[in-house]
Amino acid sequence: MTDIESKETRDPDLPRRNFFRKAWLVLGALVTLQFLWIGFDMLRPRKRRRRDADAGTIYTAGPVERFEPGSVTAFPEGPFYLARLDGGGFLALNRTCTHLGCTVPWIEEDRQFACPCHASVFDITGAVLSPPADRALDMYAVRIENGIVKVDLSGVIKRQGFETAQVTMP
Amino acid sequence: MADQARVRKFFFLHMRPNRLPVATLRFTHTFGLGGMSAVLVILLILTGALMMLAYEPTPDRAHDSILGLQTETLFGPLIRGLHYWSANLLIAVALLHLLRVFFTGAKDGPRKLNWVIGLTMLACVLASNFTGYLLPWDQLSYWAVTICTGMLGYVPGVGGWLQEAARGGRDVGPTTLIIFYTLHTTVVPVALALLMGFHFWRVRKARGVVVPRQAGTPVPADPEFTRGWPDLILRELVVGTVLVAVVMMLAIFFAPELGTPANPGMSPNPAKAPWYFVGFQELQIHFHPMFAILVIPLVAVAGLIWWPYRRREVDQTGVLFGSGAGRRTAGIAALLGLIATPLLIIADEMWLQTTTWAPSVISHGLLPFLILAVAVVGFRMILRKQLNATREDADQAVFVLMGVAFAVLTITGVWFRGAGMALVWPW
């Protein structure tokens, strides 16, 4: 009896058995896909909620006169530095190193940002002075309304290097 | 009653062999490393389950709950110490086990698949350690995980997506913690347990561990056998007990620390990856991320997986270091790695890093990678042509060279890198 059964399972000329075997495979694949889909979806809604919370966040940094030309001011509550260049223009720089994501401190004596993790160095405009970072620090859009500096934190602006077009003049 | 006793006996003798070759019992043949790994995994599951009762996986509570475990719970520091030391020892022991299997020629023939299963388990162990590293939520763990997940961002094409999926957002935060906690306490342990069953079963199917033999003698067709109980199982119990005692001592006298709570606004200086990934971090300093994070690790992993499946000239199953000549070529490779790697690190640090004549992916990526690849191939050719090394011995020498180079990179990263990741003396 068992002998006959095992022979039957191996026989490729039995269409019904063949069909069921394939059907099982397809069902198994579907179930696996379903679980993967659910798993990925579990991760998504939380992300979306955070995006919504971020959207439209305008941070009011303060009046233009408060920031000396050639100075860098840290804003711990919004993750950025407000740099006022020697020409008087403003740049809002994300504090995350573009190399691996450490927080970059501003070193006043050397007038540069120096990453403690892998020694990347950036100048006051966020441009790379020394690798391993290969991209300038990310920026946020800056607006000046009635002499008040405002930073749009809804999204970071990625860039390769520094260009004068990135500066907001008062 | 007699039946029950028989069931018990048969159960254990299914887990452990009933009979086995006497020669495989010698301690210096296997050093009991596979069994030690299993004991450490059991310790990890027990202590981990206990700590799950105390731990709260949210950024506000994580650090506090561990502090509570350390100060207010009976034997809390001991449990955490046992978990910490078992986890770190497990990486070391598993790596040594890999080397033992490699150098006793226990990866070929019927053991090919088990080599690959073993590598997958090593990946699980690393994943387990890394995901656990974040959970104390102190400065050390927060920034180590930031750096390591930051490395994912350099994978071409899907890097940004990968990094965001691993962190569950743009930065390491509450979602990252819950993802890591879930992986650490369910996904990885379950995968590891299943693979362990598979691994042990394959060892039994290969008729136990490889039987050692001298070079030039045939594979023993009919080795002398002995009984699993008591000859093997008693030895295993002794090794396991000594190991547990050692872990206990480490947990008591070198208790793991808990740093200041994570502060996303301030990276410590220097910020380093966990010690088992420091080699990659060191590689990062010298190579363009595309090569340090993707190309070189991929080549290494592919090479390791493919190793037992490559074409072979002689059967070296059970022969330590392949042959007497293999021992010599391996020694030469180790010496070369020990001398060349520090010299290359210093040369790169002093002179090469400032070159900017080409895009970094060429000057710090493709070019040095090709030069080193040519050097390794050249080294292998010298061994083959000048020293008449067999294909196996030459390949083994390349493996040794790579392994020693990675060990030197790790040591450099752990002890010789100070503030701003500058080279310093550790004393």
C-alpha cells in the first residue's frame, strides 16, 4: 500500500496530484508575501504620522540684528545652526554630519564644524573642508519676514557643495 | 518506568551521538568551541528572558529601567553581567570555532552545507549583539547605532531607503528602539534556534566532527569508536561547567557599565561602533564608503560562502593546516598581514588621505582596492611558483592574510584611535 502511494506521488503523469502540488506552492508563496506585506506596513504608518507632525513647522529664530555677521548660533530645540556669513546672508545648517550621522559641533576657535566621529570638517557655509564626508551639510530653507529670521523645518535640502544662491539675504 | 528511562536515554542519545570515533574526543582537536557557543546561547536566552521582565523599550524609560535593574533588583547586575559577557564571548568563541573548522579541513565534502549554515548563524549572532547594543540607550549605544545605520546609507541606489527602514525614520529614535527590541528578543533568537537545530543535525549526518589525521595518510576508513556516554557527554559537561564559571567571574568582577543617557544633540568624541564592527569603521577611514561598506564586505562574504565549493586538488579533510607546507605558508601570510597592515594604515594616514586629484570614489575607492587586489593575487602567485604551494595551501594563505588584516584593523580601531579618530598610543 505504502509502496503504491509513494510511486503515485512521484509520477508526473497524474495531472490532479500535480495540480495540487503546484497549488500548495502558490498558496505558500502567497502567505509568505502577505506576511512580508503586513510587516512592512506595520513600519509605515508611524513614519507617516511623524512626517505630518514635521510638516509646516516654521521655527522663528529671532530678529536679524541679533545675529552678528560671521557668527554661528546653535538651536538645540530645532536640530540646526543658524550661520550668518560675513556678507550678512543667512544659512540654516542641519547639525547632522553627512558622513554617518553624528552631531557636528561648531568649534569657534578654528571657525569650523568638526565631526567627532570620523574627523570630517566643514566651513561656516557647511561646505566640506576635509573628508570622509563628501557632501556639504544639509540645509533648511530660511525666510526673513519683517526683519524676523524664520527657518522652515518641514524638510532638509540636500546639496553637494556651497553656492551663493543658497544664502538668504536680509 | 523502564520505558520512560529508555525514552529519556534515547532522546539524549539523539541529541548527542551514541558512538563516536575516539580520535575526535581530543580537546585540542576542537577545543569544545561549538559546544561552548551552544552553552553561551542557553545562558543568553535564560538571562535575556529575565531581563525582558524589567526592561521598557521606550527612549524615556529604557535607560531608567536598566538603572533600576542595576540598583534595585536582587542579582540584577549579575544577570545583566552574565548576558553582556555571554554575548561578547559568543562572538569570540563563534569566530574561533569558524577558524577551527577552517584549519582542520572540516568544511568540505558532507560538511559544505554546514559551513554555510554556520556562517548564517554567525550573521545572526552579530545581528543579535548589534540590536542588543542599542537597548541600554546610553550615549555609547545611541551613537554606535547611529554610525552603523549611517553606513547603510552608502549602499548605492537603495541606501537611503535601507537606512530609513532600519531606523524607522530619519534619525535614531523611539521607532528604532522598538524595531531593534523586536529583532533582538524575537526574530533573531528564533532564527538562531532553528539554525542551531539544523546545524547539529548536519553534524550528526556527517557522522560527527571531522576525524583528525596526519598529512599523507589516507582518510581512516574504520576508526576506533567509543561510547557517547560517558566519554563524550561527561567531557562536554566539564567544558560547559568551566565556561559558566568563567562567565560568572567576568560578570562579577568586570560588570558592564551604563553610561549617561543618550543625548541626540551631542556626539561623544570619539564615537565608535561596537568592537566587532570597529574593523569596518577603520576601513571607512581609509576607503570610500562604497568600497568600505559594500564592495569589500560583499567580496569577503561571497568568498567565505563559496570557499568549500571551489575546485580542489587534494582532499585535506581532517589535516591540520592542510599539510606541513600549509603551516609554513599560513605563517608567512600571517606575518605579512601583521607587518603590512599597520604600515598601510600609517601611510594612508600620513600621506595619501589628502590627495584630491580624482573623485574620492576613484582615488580612495577603486584605485587602492585594485592595487591591493593585485598585491594579494601576486602574493598567491609567488607562493604557487616560488614555494611550490598547492592550490589549497595558497588559498589558505590568502584567507589567513585577510583574517589577520581585519584583526589588525579592529585592534587599531579599538585601541589606537582617540579623539577625532586620530591615531594615538593607547597608553
